[in-house]
Amino acid sequence: MDATLGPFEPRLVRQRKRRARATFRDAAFLHERVVADLADRLEAIPRPFERVLALGGGGLFSEEVRRRPELSARIGAILETDLDLIDPEHLPFAPDSFSLIVSPLALHWINDIAGALIQLRLAMKPDGLLLASLFGGETLNELRLSLIEAESEITGGAGPRVSPFAGLQDIAGLLQRAGYALPAADRDVVTVHYGEPMRLLADLRGMGETSALRERNPRALSRRILARAFEIYRARFSDGERVRATFEILTATGWSPHESQQKPLKPGSAKTRLADALKTKEQSAGEKPGG
């Protein structure tokens, strides 16, 4: 994919991230959750990682590792960088540089995710590990729908206001296309409650997660549209006195290929039938039990 044709404007992405530097720690509860989850996954992998890249997270990954002595003993030098410091479409890392790459909530801002995954794989040593979390397609559905309905009602049409996000199957397919061994992807849906929708917008600005779309709506988001969107939000997405906001977090796992890794069996190469292993009678797909 040509990054210049993607949905995001890289200049705006960097601008949003730079503006959020001063407020990031006050609004980084989702990033903290993701970093803790990535650390949990690493604790279950009993091997050392001599050189590590943390792409995104604002320094939270190093802090989380230091809080875990057993994990810290297996983690070597950590290079931390964020999307306000580098061009996410052209990652500046030499081949075979890292044994582990973690990316907490950063890759969803990259136009060419497949290209970025390839660049990250090439930056890893053979048998290196990638753990990357990013926002998925259900993220901010409530805000997206409220803004669309309010703008359509007031102006007769609506343009994009909330960034698009990839789905779980998209990420799993991209890992395969990018050449990772043993690719896997899973999801976690987090519901956050706010007293007012405006607090959600404040957190998004604080995290540097406000929209950076290339094709922006030519009309400014007026106070009237925003007020009506908040009315719709409260009416449709309220749990009692609070409103809810959905964040879908996808986590991608893949290894840089190496000859020592487990290979999938070829079809028909199994030595033992499943029916024999389970001590049951093998049935055809159309045969009913007891028939």
C-alpha cells in the first residue's frame, strides 16, 4: 500500500503526539493496561531478550519491566521511541537489531501497517518476537455514531470525524502477509465510563489519540453539532448516570522466522487418527450418533 494514499496524515499524527506529551501520563490508563498485558505475556516466555525496541507507550514499558524483577533480569537494553519522534511509514532501524519488539497502542496510526510489520520483522534477529497492541474496529463506536447522527440531522450530511481501525482478522492476515512465523492475534474489549462525553474527548486529546485523518471534513465541528452529539450520546449510550466508551484492543504476536521453530504439519501427515486418540468411533460428517 502507498502510505501517501492512506487515511492518516503523518504530520498530524506527530503533531497530536507532540501536543500530548505534557498530558500523556494523566490520560494513559489504557496504555498502562496494555503495557501490563504485554509484560504478562513476556513473563510466560522463559527466555532472555538482549536488545528490545519499545515503539510507543511514552516510556511506560521500561517502567513496567523495572517493577518485575524476574522479567527485568531477562530483558537487556531497551530503546524507547514514539510516533512523534520518527516517521512511522519509514522506520529507521537496521536489520537484525532487536530480539524483541513491543508496540503498545501505536501501529493503528500507520497507513501501511503491512509495510510497517515487514520493516519490524526485518529489524529483528532470527527467532525474535513481536508483541504489538493496537486499537480495533469497535473502538469509539458510540462517539462515531453520535457524531454522524448529529451532523446529519443539523447539516443534512456527515463526514468522517473518528479514525478508522482494523479488525481482528485484518491483523491476523497482515501478520501472515508480512512473513511472521507462528502468527496470532487476539482481542480485549474495554468499556470505560464517564460522567460526561466531554471527559472522553479530553482523555483522547491527553493520550494523543484524536483524529488525524487526511481527508478531513471541510466543515468545522461546531458547538451546535457537538452539543447535539452529546445529547444523542447520553440518550443512547448511558449506563445510569454515566456514559460508556468502548475500546477494542487487538494484540498481534509473531516471530521472526528461524529454522528451529515449530512447523505446521502438512495435511495428511498425522501419525495417529484423532478418533483413535479419543477412543471413539470415527463418523462421517453426515452420520448421526446412534443411527
